[in-house]
Amino acid sequence: MLNTLGRVVPDTERGFISATNYQSQERILIPEKAVVDKPVFLGSIKAIFDQYHITDGMTLSFHHHLRNGDQVLNQVCREIQIRGIKNLTIAPSSIFPNNAIIAELIEAGNITNIRTNYINGPAAIPIDQGKLKGLLLMDTHGGRARAIESGNLKIDVAILACPAVDYDGNGSGTEGLSACGTLGYAQSDLRYAAKVILITDTLVNRVKQIDFDGKYVDAIVKIDSIGDPEGIVSGTTKITKDPVGLKIARDAAAFLYQAGVIKPGFSMQTGAGGTSLAVAYQVRKMMIQNQIHGSFASGGTNGYYADMLKEGWIDQIYDVQCFDLDAVKSYRDNPRHLAISASKYGNPFEKDPIVNQLSFVALGATEIDLDFNVNVTTDSLGRLIGGSGGHADTAHGAAVTIITTTLAKARLPIIKERVTAITTPGEDVDVLVTERGIAINPRRTDLIDKMKNSQLTIMTIDELMAISHQLSGIPQAIKKPGKVTGLIVYRDGTILDQLYQRL
């Protein structure tokens, strides 16, 4: 069966129709878990398995706020390995290179299904090789919250790293040895999982700032270390120093200003990529130069936004995750730096989610095609390297969605006639900014009209692709894919695309 994007979808699934199709769907919301009188204290991760009878076929969830510094998921995986538990579904909000042990469990059949929003590193390799016996389902951040709250993703036990926990089960992300800031991606797990266990390395009499409400917590386990907060600043959360990337960021900011997007009261978000973060820096400079004050920044938050808040250039930050330690400190100390859940952030069925209030979002791409469909899930060979995260959520919600990228990466052109995998549908993507020029989606006639007299280099996406082919050549078609290994799930639960074994 083909969806409206021409991608194959299993007959058992609902294919993607449009980015606004959710508006015709009824929201399904299951009851929250029963309130817990008082959490029990368990002596070890091993005790969790005994207390809650974790066995074959169950679903365990985790969050990724410690990113590449997390150790809780790894320690749970070791216990699964020791016990020889099979056919598990794991549902971490994201998987990082630090979680390499997952690869071993996939090959041994301990883990047979995975549901996540992002995957990068060794855990992706056996999936690419077709060794995951079940399927990989790739959600968006808002879509994962929708799946949990609707009962589509049923969690038996949520095992949540928490930097500090008090004796009533309240948890904080701003205190303790491994403070990582907001804990927004785990809020649905906390409220809807059958059982909730907090893993901490810091017990206190009372937390100063509550991120996890203790009334949902069944048990607390104290271990020596839940991870390294320095691992928050990992991979793509550092601003680029590349001159080409910086030029793209300057042009993106200039486009936004000339198009009238950067104006008093505007709101914004940038993705986790180095160039996208550079856009935030350039926008801040432009705000200072033109004395423009914004309303808020949202999403994963970094030190650039924290500085803008502190200096008064924006009024608030709505934060679902901290991307660096400066953001952690800002969330702890600044009352206008506010935590939000993944549902409030991007669930399409949430009333007025934050993504719908964005004036613009700047995001990255590993590929983009002539219809403006974007891939950030695989590379051009179809190998897993990421996932939507908030990409598709913000692209739909923002008034203007800008993709920033060089025309070629690793000698491969970024613009394709057809992307290898669709992460974000082209109807939600408005502008492509590259080092050689800017392309506007023909759907956005309003932006085309506004930029008619711009000194920026505006051209069609076909013209940009022709330039990229002159630079890097026309890529050869990749080998025919093998069996289906996973599905890319749009935020409303429909299927955008399939993922395939790479031989």
C-alpha cells in the first residue's frame, strides 16, 4: 500500500495522508496511572526485576536527558543480559552511542522491538543489518507523547534516571551529582506507565524544584552514578566553527529579518545541529543590532538562549530538554526559564502546543528532495544516523520552517530527486538555505513575494540541485534494500516511510 507521499506502508498500518490530517481525528486519552501512597526503596537495579517481575515480552521505557552520558539504560541492559530475558520491547526517548550494549541485546534476542525518536551509534548497526527480530518504530517527540497517552505505546515499567530524588518520590533535574536540567521527555512515561521507578545517585530530604511528581512513583533506587552530565554536550549540540556553516547561518538570519519574521514579539527554535545553533547566535546579534525583543524560545535549550533570556532579549524559555550545562544552570536559577512536557511541546492533540506558537524554526537535514521532503533519519545509503526528535513537530507548527545545510556532505549531494527516507513531509518545509543560495517552497508564495527584491541569492531547488551535481557529481543509485526493519511514524501516528535492511 502507498501513502500520499508514494511510500510503501504495511497494509496493517495507517499511511500518511497530510500534515493536517490529525485535525479530523479524535484524541484518545487513557487514564493516568493510579496515585501511589508512598514509594518503596529498593537496594539495586536487580531488585527492580524481582519486585516487578520483569520478564519476557514486557515493554520498558527510558528517557535521554543525560544524552551520551547516560548510564541507567546501560545498567538495566546488563541485568537483562544476566537474566537472559527475551523478546523485550524497549522505548527510550532516544538512543546514543553511549548505549552500545543495546547492540549485544539485539543480536542475542533479548531486545526484539524498539520504539524511539532518535538512534545513533553502535545500537543502529544490527538494525541496519536486519538482526532486530521485530521492528524499529521511529516517533517524533510529540508523537511519542501521543502514543503513550493514547495507549498505543503501553509501558509496563518506566525506569527513569533522575539527578535528585527525595523521600516522597519527588524528582529534580537541577540538583545532585548528575544535574541535567528539565525532564520533559519523560513526563508521559511518569504519568502513564504501569509502574514507575526513579534511579538516582542523590537522595535528599526534599528537592527544591520538582520535575517528577512523587505521586506517580512506585519505587526509588539509589546507585553510585546515573551518568555524566558532561555527556549532555555531545555530538550535534555544539555550534559550528566551519566558515561555510557560519555563512549559511548568517544568510538564514538575514532571510528571516527581510521576510519580516524577526520582529517585536517573535518566537523561535533552532535544531540541535551545529549550523542550526549558529542561526540562534546570528539572530541574537540581529536582535541586539536592531533592538528587537522576542517573546520566547523553545525546545532543547542551549547557552545562547539562556544568555538572551538573562539579557532580556526574550521574555521566556519553554524548555523540554537542556542541551548544555549553561542551560541547566539557567533553568535552575531563572524563574522565566520554564519546563514543559513533550506533550505540551509537540503533541498534535494537545491544546495549542508550543510548536504551534513558533514564528520560525531552523533545522538541519541529511537529505532534502525536490518536493522539500527532509530526511534526518538515515544517511544516503539508508544507514540509521538519527531520527526526527522534534524535527517534524516544529516543522509543522512553526510559521516559517528553514532547513540549513551545505549542498554536499561527504562528497554526496544533499538535494535528491527522492530522499532515502522521509522524516518530515515537504508540505511542512518552507525554505532551504545553503552556501550557494536559498530555495523557497513554491507553496509559500507569500515568502516568494516578500523576497523579490532581496539581495540574497534566491533560486529554485532544482537550480540548487544542478549546482550540487556540478560540485559532487550525480550520485549512483544505492543497492536495492533488503527486508523492512522499521517504520517512520508521523506525529499523528500515520506512517511516513519504511526503513530497510542495508546489505
